[in-house]
Amino acid sequence: MDLTFTRVEEAFRAECRTWLEAHVPRGLLSGDTREGFAAHLDWERALFDARWAVVSWPEAYGGRDASPMEWLIFEEEYYRAGGPHRVTQNGIFLLAPTVFEFGTPEQQDRILPRMAAAQDLWCQGWSEPNAGSDLAGIQSRATRDEGGWRLSGQKTWTTRGAFCTHLFGLFRSDPDAERHRGLTYFLVPLDAPGVTVRGFGRLDGDEGFADVFLDEVFVCGGREARRARPGSGTTWSRTGSTRRRTGGRPSGPSPA
């Protein structure tokens, strides 16, 4: 096995190193404060404008169609340059692999460019008052309604939920199914009628944590709701991508 870098890969490294050395900001406040989060968004948008935000994504979505090796080179150079923590990571690293793998072309075209450009900002909706690490304990419910679904319940410990525009997470769509089934993955705009985002401060100065309350929130079927049947492999793909970190493109199917 030849582990040496190709000339194309070395040229890619030189290009991203030069750009990062010239543009990485210094001394940003924590992205978990309002002021710091705004500054981090400026950086995320500068990355996007230069097509460094999602290098492994297709060019149509703001990427460079970079190979897996080129993506790893960029990550290495980003770390070397002292690049700030990515406040768009929930969308790019966690949600996007699921959209690439399971989303319809319409969903991909609608969701991914705005995510890459840091126009839509995503938080995770997993933990609940009685369901932390045990996702099988989720009680927030999804009920069918004409043209879509109605979502009700509470999501808690939502990191940067006070700053984000959208939430992705699980809701119980089949209360008669076994605990680990009957869950459906939804994408929810946080400005939808019936959504209340209630931020709360922490002793360490984190201003982004929030509770998210949903009261009969309507989500349009076929657009915001996942098209897979309840209990399919979508969620396991998302949780698997937490560990794979493929830069937003799936490395392969995950087991259901």
C-alpha cells in the first residue's frame, strides 16, 4: 500500500494551508455565548464563500468534490492553523450524512446549500426530561394530520438551541410499537407556530442551552418529515455518523 501523497493532494494541502494561514481569526469568544456565536458565524460564512466549509460535498452544494484523503488533509491543516471550533457542526457533520443517504433530491437541494452557507443553523432534539441517553424513553409525539404531522413535547439540554434556526430529532410516531421502534426523524423550523425556545444560563457562562417546547407544531409531510417508514435505519445512520465524521458525506449504509 502506497501511503505517500499524490501531487494533486500536495497541491490541495498547499492551497488550503495558504488560505487558512491568511484568514483564520484569532481570539474569538466562545461560540456558546451570543457575541461569540455571531463572530463564529462570520467565520463560517467566510469559509463558505471560499468553498472551504464543506470540501467533500458536491460543488452544487458549495463544496469542492474533495476526495476522502483531501478532506482529511483539510481537517489536518485546519487543526494546524488553529481554526475555531465549527458552530455549524450539528448540521454539517451530523444531519447532512443522513440527508445525503436518505433524503430525496428535493430535500437535498433545499436543505444542504443553506446548511453549508450557515443560513440555516441546526440543533439536536434528542434529550427530554425523562429521556436522556436512553432514546427509547422518548415521549414527544408525532401524530398524523392532513398533509403532514403534528409534533408535541419537550426537548431539553439543547446545545445552542437558543441560537439556532432549526432542530432535528426523534418523535414517537407509533405509541403501540416496542420502545426502540415507532420513532420518526423530523426536521423542524424553530420559528414554526407552536414552537417555544426557552434559553437558560449556566454557571460557566454558556448562553446557548435551551429547552424547546412543541405544542401541536405542524410539519409538512414529504418536506420536513423524513420519508422513511417509522423505525427504519435513519436514526442509526445519524448516530453512526457521530463517530464516522466523514465531513458531511456518508461513508456507507449503517445497520438498522
